[in-house]
Amino acid sequence: MFGDMLGNLQENQEKMKETLSSIQVEAEAGDGAVKVQANAAREILNISIDKEKVSLEDTEELEDLLVVAINRVIELASVKEAEESQKMVSNMLPPGMEGLTDMFK
């Protein structure tokens, strides 16, 4: 029983990596002045800056907005990663043992 579960671990990890890479999240700061897109694998995909909402000359403000937006998108990615990990663990367990995943919350 557990041999099969562990035997598929590497395959499941690869599937998880693909799944996380395909899930995108976005966060913003400064009422949309800075937007950051990432995937659930916590890779930053894009950063956009609205020049109408923030001065590119004010580097301190821009840096602060970037830090806030990046931290927010990483948090969102972390939540998505946890949800997908929970699903993977549930799918790996034999029927009737799905409740064990509650121990990892």
C-alpha cells in the first residue's frame, strides 16, 4: 500500500510542479500603481508600473510599492501552493484515509 504511494512520489512531484507553474496570481500596491504577477511556484512572471499613478523619479516610493506588491503576490502564491499540495496528498491516500490530510493544516 505505502510502496505504491511512495513509488509515485516523484511522478506526483513533477505533476505538482507543472500544476503550480500554470496557476497565476496577481497583486497590486498603491491602488494599482504597481502590479506583480506570479505563479503558484512562487516565480515572478511580470511587474507593471502605471506611470500615471507613481512618479518614476520617486525611487523610494516605487521601491516601497514594489516590496508591498511582491510580498502580497508571494502570499497569494503560497496559498495556492498549499491548496494544490493538499489536493495532491488527498489523491495519494488510499480510499477512506482522506481525513488524514487535516493533520497537515
